Amino acid sequence: MSDYKIDLELDASGLNCPLPLLKAKQALNKMLPGQVLKLIATDGGSVRDFKVYTDQSDHEMLDSFTENEPYVYIIRRG
């Protein structure tokens, strides 16, 4: 993982699809363009969901990785 200035960290652990993505969308809507969200999820479906979401939006996936089970997404607000 590269070092990013994280403006908001959101823990969506234990939430099932589509809630991690919904929480991320809500958080991103409240952020300013260019700010960075770090989201932690445990739902395996979130890998596909976040890839598709960032590909189809103006937000940028800066990084995504897993720390054993938790999936971590670093997204820059578009």
C-alpha cells in the first residue's frame, strides 16, 4: 500500500452486499473532490462491487488490497 493522506476512514466490517458500497457512496457524497476515503469491508462481493463502481463513476480507486480477511479500498473522490 502506498502512503495516501486519508481524509475519512469507514469500517463496513460485518455488512453484507450492498451495504459496504452504499456506505461508501454516502461517505463520498459528503466529501470534497480530491479527498480520499479508506473503506474496510469483510464482504467478498465488495471486490467486484467497488471495481465496477469506480470504473463507472468519476471516483478513482487508488488502491485495494486484503489484510487476511478484511478488504481495504482507497478511493479518491472525483
